[in-house]
Amino acid sequence: MTSSSAPRMVNSYKRTSSPRSPTNSGELFTPAHEENVRFIHDTFTPVDLSDLKKRNTQDSKKS
């Protein structure tokens, strides 16, 4: 078995076997789509852009 430096995606939620109901707009989503949306929603972390700008300003002063 080889080790990979790429991060692994870990699903930390339980699957449900409940039937899927269509949305009001008439769009039908596959279970895989719903799983992907749920994963992104559960793992999303906002980025503080002001902190990144401050770091970049400090880094540019060093060089």
C-alpha cells in the first residue's frame, strides 16, 4: 500500500434511507448530489480575508 500526500475526504454524517421529495421548483436531485451538498455545507469554514490581507502586507515588507 502506498501513502498519498493528498488529503482524504471523510464523510462524518449518517446516510438516511428516507425517500427523496422533489423541490418546489420541479428540480430533482440525485442522492449523490444531495450527499455532496450536505458534505460541503457541514464542512465549510468561512475565511477571514482581512487576516489574509494583513499577512500578505507583512510578508511583502520582509522581502
